[in-house]
Amino acid sequence: MGITLVKGQRISLSKPGEPGLSKVFCGLGWDVAPVNAGGIGGLFGKKKEGQAIDLDASALLFDANKQLVDVVWFRQLQSKDGSIKHSGDNRTGAGDGDDEVIHVELNRVPENVQTLVFTVNSFTGQNFNTVANSYCRLVDSTSNVELARFDLGARGEHTALILAKLYRHNGDWKMHAIGETASGKTVGDLLPAIAGSL
């Protein structure tokens, strides 16, 4: 079991005296929040499944000058250099486990890329009041050991979250749990909010 992160927390992805990680993946999971049916205001009512929610995970690559270098999302499932790959679009959140996964080969990420920012947005436009059990987790792809988990319990009117970032620091990769709310249906809509987290 990895570290359960809280908003703003930073961790190193390497251990003293051990070689650094080479491959990780960022998994995103969510469920549709049940809605009350029958009864006044849900009193004595039953819970039923809400409408499917299409959340999209994305990874944005930035250089040392905080300039966007590349984006991996459902319309571009692989970075131009091939070091980052997206598992594909899950349009409902159905099923157990990770709904969308972004694989990163850290030792192949181009040297000019200093920061990877992971985001999630509601392409269908529902806000996070309709989302339940959402999380972001970082896993060592080689051993399948979960390194860190960030539960995204933030219900609210927002339609997007800036989840976390991986960044280079003194030759190592570190993770920073951001957890900032934002609005937008696509990753391009989130760029102004992301700028404040770089």
C-alpha cells in the first residue's frame, strides 16, 4: 500500500541508495454517484444510478520555462516522443479499478521536459457533485506496487481537477499532490488554471 497523499504534499519517487523508478503509471478511477429517487428530497427514497459520466485523464508536458511541450489525452494517446501513453477513453466510469491509465517511461521523457501535470475533466459537462469514489494513484509499472494514492473526494460545482504533477528535482523525480478545482470540458480549457500550479 502506497502513501495516501493529502493536498499539497510532495514525495520523492526514489529511495536513497536505490536506482530510481523507470516506469510508472497514473491510474484514475471514479464511479457515478447515486441519486435519490422517490420521496420528498430523497427522504425514504431509494438510491439509483445517475447518468454515465465521461471523465478524461490527461498529461501535460512542460519545459523549464513553463511552456507547454506536448499533451497526452483521448485525442492524442501517445506523446510525440513515445515516452507517455494513454490507455484510451473510458466514457462511463463503469467497472472496478482504474478507469483510465497514463503510462510514463520516466527514463525516456525528453530532458527538456521538467514537469508532467495530470488532470481530469468532465467531457460531458457534469460537475463533481455527480462523481463518487474518485481517485488518482501512482504505481510502479515494473513491480505493480502502488506508490501513492490521492483520493479526490472534492464534491462541488467544478467540472475539472488538476490532480498532481511529477517534476524533476536534482536528478530525481518527485510527485506533488495538487488537487485544485477548475472548470472546463477539455484539457485545453484548463491551461490558465494549470499555470498557477507549475
